[in-house]
Amino acid sequence: MSPSYENNGELVKLRSYQRRDRGG
């Protein structure tokens, strides 16, 4: 996965992205 995952602030955004992907 992207290296942004390591970032805490980015982690939240990534989590939201995954949720959207699932709901998509």
C-alpha cells in the first residue's frame, strides 16, 4: 500500500478511503 499509511494523519484519510471503497 502507499507509504502514506505510515503517517498518522494520513492513516485517517486512508481509513476513510477504504470505507468509501467498500461502500462504493
